[in-house]
Amino acid sequence: MKLLSLFVLLSLLMFSCSKTSTNHLIDKNATAETINLFNNLKETSKKHILFGHQHATEYGHGWKDDKNRSDVKSVVGSHPAVIGVDFINFSGISERRTQQVMHELKKNVEDTYNRGGITTIAWHFNNPVSGGGFYWKDSISKPAVKYIIPGGEAHHEYKNILKRIGYWANNLKGADGKSVPVIFRPFHEFDGDWFWWGKPYCSKEEFISLWQFTVSYLRDELGVHNFIYAFSPDNRFTTEEEFLERYPGDEWVDMVGMDNYADLGRDRYDLETAAKKLKIVSDYAKEKHKLAAFTETGLESIPNTTWWTDTLLKLLKENDLELSYVLVWRNDENSPTHYYAPFPGQVSEENFKAFYNDEFTLFENDLKKMYD
């Protein structure tokens, strides 16, 4: 198990005991555990960053549905601190299968909470008014945003989908009997053209209306008080003004983030540009009392044997960034090449261990009472 210095351990424990319960969340009725998670993430980001992996405990390279397993744990002995999951199958499939998915995801999130870890939820939302799934497909997809916002002809159907999410969220309970907080990250990478909620398929006003209605309906109508709401475009910005082009307002967002694969090896290695973009995100969060995160990144197949320390860790330590977590994408259970975290025998395994052993990074075993 990774050993943190005595100073770091004492600092975290002192913060846990002495901090106030100040609520900077957009939900003034947020549960105590949700407020505490927000505050602890904010404080921890000043000296550390949590490591996250999408679908880490659901499946991995060559396996699926193994109890208490993750590829990350198989390499370093600890699960990621942040586990990414998805609402993808909360709509667009049979009701029977949806209910099964909801039950399975509930257990996954509760298990993570009981271990002391954190869950972030993306939403690859199947198009509610046409075929095509969550991607935009020419001649198949319809620009669903204008149909599901208030006044749209499919608004009622959208409310029913949100009711399902609200019911699920309100029934999340840990072994301690308390409501489980999660980070909810809807409509991500909205500045791209690959999802039906992307920039070419809805106006700025339509997107903001969708965001604000989604938050207000979950929070104010359905009584969901255990969500931290995360706003995360892709990397298509170079200024704060561009980053905020479709921002719904400070009263509607708890966390600001960004997804960036292109600058970290997928298209090029440009750490200087990546660092400038992350600084825009981090600085805005500092100014507005928000959380900041590197919500998605990674290098598919990780062929670079020192990518973890020479690319990712180097970037995260630039510019006095204060980021609560960094999350790499999933490891497909069938594909021999679609993976973003190492597994035993993968060429970057040893370098990942060095990344893990750096005191700057925190994994699940390092977390100390993030909900207290």
C-alpha cells in the first residue's frame, strides 16, 4: 500500500476535524455528506489530485463482473479514488433491462461509497426523439435538444427520463444509512460535433435551457440533494471567454472541467497548450468557489512507456493547478487495444506504479473520510 508522509496524513485528518460545513454548492438543501465531499475535494486539490478510471470496477481488459476487481487494483493494490460510471442505459432500451441496469449501478455506487471512494456519472444519453444512439448520425439523428427543453414536443418524455434518474438517486444509501453523493456530469463535450447535444445541433440558448431545466427539475422538483453538477466541454477553447461560451451560470454549476485527449498524445504532444487550458479551468474554479477537474483524458493502448510520469503527471504539476481529480477512459473487456489504464503485463505498468507512488496522486486506499 502506498505510504503518505506523516505530515500529509495529519493534515488531512486535521482538516476533516476542523473544517466548517460551508456550502458553496448550488443546492442549498444538499445533504451533509455532499457538502463535505465538495469541501474535502476543494481542500485536497490544493496539494493533491485524485486518480479516476471510467468503469473501473464493472469490467476491465479481458474480464467483466468480478467482485471487487479493477485493472488498476491488479497493478497497484488499490482501486482508483474516483470511479466513472454512466447513465447510458437509463433510457432507450427495454424496461426490464433498464431496471436491471439501475439495480446494478446502484450497487456499484454504494459499494464505492462504502469503501470510501467517489463516483462520477457521465451520461451518454441515447437520442430520445430519434435513432442513432448518443452519437450524431447524419440522416438518422434529430436535434433533440429543441424537442426536450420546456415548450418542446418531447419535453414530457424527457421529464419521465429525469424522474427515473431522480428515483435512482434518492434511493442511493450507504451501509451507514446515509444518502450517497455523486458527481453528475451531463451533456459533456458539448462543444464538439459527435453527440446530438453538440454545438452544431442546438443554439447556445437551447443548450443553456436544457442544462438549467435538468438541474432545476432534479433538485427542486424531484428532491435530489446528493448531486454535484459538473460542466465539461472538450478542449476546443484557448480563452476563458471561449470556455464559458455555453456556460449556464454560476448558480447552475458546482464543478468546472474539461476533456482533453488530443494534446496528450492522441493527435500530438502539446503539454504547454494543455496546461494553459487546464489553468483557465482551475483559475475560474478558484475565483468562483467551484471545484475543478480534468474530467477525461488518456492515451489509448498506452504505447508510451513513460506516459504516466513524463506526460500526465508533469502536466498536472504545472501552473499551480488545483484539480480535484483526473479521470482516464475505460478498459474494454473485449477489445485488445481499447484501454486507457494499465493491467498486469501492459508496457506502461511500471511507470504507472511510479505515478501511483508519487505523493501528489491519491488512490482509493489513500482517501481519509471524504464524506465527514
